[in-house]
Amino acid sequence: MNDQPLVTKVNAALLEILRSKPLVSIVCPCYNEETVLPLYYEAMQKAVFSQLADYDFELILINDGSKDKTLSILRELAKADERVRYISFSRNFGKEAAMYAGLKHAMGDFICVMDVDLQDPPEMIVQMLERLKSEECDCVATRRVTRKGEPKIRSAFARAFYRIINKISDTEFVDGARDFRMMRRCVVDAVLELGEYHRFSKGIFMWVGFDTVWLEYENIERAAGETKWSFWKLVRYAIEGIVSFSIAPLQIATAIGSVVSALALIYMVIRVVIALIWGNPVAGYPSLLAIMLTLGGFVLLALGIIGEYVARTYMQVKQRPIYIQKESNIKK
Ligand code: UDP
Ligand code: MG
């Protein structure tokens, strides 16, 4: 240390003064959130910014191609508060792309991802930072312990999804896990290294590993506005998760194909033997039709499964950007 030139020492000291407080980045994707954005900002101000004087904050809000006044609200917030940074996409790229953009631009030592609709309570950020500081963990994640207020059918499908994916994937998926989490810089750097086009963050966060502490909380309903997830969007999301983190569907198709082929072979031998001994008394159209339809159906299903993987390979090979930025107040 003492052998360092004076300039280096002064530079280090200056940097230390400039960055005496750790920086916390809060990444928050917004899509048509004009009603809830002002409420969110107010809640953050009250529960986080004014409570934690030992930290500096940057609030990175991503406008994911909203069609309402979200962008103009973001511009106003950024004008009024220098902690607010925003990125606006050229169209709707989805929450996953928005989170990726936010993480990419986050400069913090600690980085938090949360929804804007106040379903992720801002008060928990205080707790998360305490846990990160006191315990030697790299990440504080959250999970909902109840699904109160959620449609029954949605909860049932969500549970089935977690049961299936945990059986067929090596990555562990926690039931009720939210994207709401606070991570150290090293975790975010690892997450950003996964440049896949089809992003499934719940899986990516688990895949990168690191020591994670889980906080639990009860489901909270949206403060205003409405959910962007239709039932079919959620089904697509579940398929995305399975295909991104497991090749078991392909292996299942192979297994069923092998069993069916073996049975077909045995059946053929039996038919030949019967024909040799007793002749061929019945034409057997119904059984032929049934077997053809079953096999045809299975072949189409297997093709569909292969197609899901091929499509993702195709999209990845094209190397299209995950999002396109149209406007931002972040200087690079
Ligand atoms: N969101 C987004 N792009 C989308 C859909 C959603 O950025 O295409 C954001 C949305 O603004 C919110 C978060 O993702 O901050 C979660 O969305 P939502 O509350 O609709 O989902 P839910 O809580 O119902 O699962
Ligand atoms: Mg929500």
C-alpha cells in the first residue's frame, strides 16, 4: 500500500470520499402504469429514500412501450429528482427484456428488482439491505406464501407448473418466488452474462447460484391499474420456463416413441403369426384407423415439442437485440 505513488493514493482517497455511501440501484419495469407510478414513487420516497440515509439511490424505471402517459410521468420524475433514471423502449418487449435493460444500466453495489404496482412492498427494501449487510449472503429474494386474491384456476396452474418443472429441471424453482429481490453486484454481473434472447428470470436467478436468503410475505393486491398477464400469456410463460430450463420434454418424446415402436413391432409379429396359423379372416379397419390416429397424434406432438426448441435456437442464432432503446436520460 505504502509503495503506491502519491497520485494513486490521492485518487483512491478522492474516490472514497465521492463514493462514501454504497449505491443501491432499484430496477423497475413499467408498462401502462400511469395510475400507479406516482403512488409508487411516493411510497418509495417515504419507505426507502427518506429512511436510509446511509445509502445513495438510483431508481431505474423502464418504460416497456407503454401506450398511456407512463413516459411523460417518467420524464417529469427525472426532471424533479436526479436519482430517477429512465429508459424507454421503442415498443413493448416484455417484462423480462425490461428487467434485463435495467440490470444492464444499474451501477449500484446492491441492485434490487421490483414491480411498480406496489405488490412488492417498498418497506422490505430496508430489511433486505440489513440482511445483505449483516449476513454473508449475496442475494435476498422473496416469495409469496399465500395466493390470496388470485383467481383459483391461476393458483392451481401455478402450483402444477412448479411441481412439473422441479421434477424435470436441474435448476430449483421455488413456489411463489417473486422477481422482487436484492442482489450484490457479483450476482447481477453473472445474470448479465447469460445473454439468452428468451429470458426466464426466475430460472436465471436460480441458475447462477450464490447464497440466497428467502423472505416470505403475504400476497398483496395491486395498488391501481390492472395486471398485464392474461391466462394464455401465463401459459406461454410456463412453457418458456420449461423449455428454457429442461430438455426433458424431448427425452419424454423419445421415450414414448421407443415404447410405441416396440409395442408396434410385437403387435406386428403377433399378427403375422396369427395370419400364418389361422389365415387372415378379418380386414381390421377400425383397429388400423385407431392405431394410425394415435401414432399420427403422437408424431405431431413430438414435432411440436421439437419445434419449440428449434424456434428458440433460431431466435438465438439470429442474435437480435433483447430490446431497442428509443429514449433515456442515462448518459453512457
Ligand atoms: N410489465 C412490463 N412489461 C409487460 C408486462 C408487465 O414491464 O409487458 C411490468 C408491469 O408494469 C409491472 C410488472 O411488470 O411493473 C408486473 O406486471 P403485472 O403487475 O401486470 O403482473 P402480475 O403482478 O399480475 O404478475
Ligand atoms: Mg403485479
